[in-house]
Amino acid sequence: MKDYVVTPELKTAVSEKAVDGKIACPVARKLAEDLGVSYKAVGEAANELSIKMHSCDLGCF
């Protein structure tokens, strides 16, 4: 069971922050914090929108 919800508003916010179909991890984390949602929710919204993550501080993406 997911512990987060991907809302249309969250998808819109992620889409607005994406550039050329990509969003940087620090930008995604800041967005999650500003919106009061989990990092997982932002990541799932990006996945649903086919937006790729990049510039991960951990080197994961």
C-alpha cells in the first residue's frame, strides 16, 4: 500500500518545474518540502508524467 497520493495539483507542480522532460533531484526535493508531500509522491508524479530525474546528490540518477 502506498503511503502517499499523487494529486493532479502535484503533477502540475512537477510538470512546471521540469525542463526538457527532466527535473533535478534538488528541485524535486525542494518541491516536496514546499508542498508538504513526501519525496516518494514527487518521484511517483514524475514517473507518471515520464519526467526523468537527474543531478541526484547520491549519484542514483
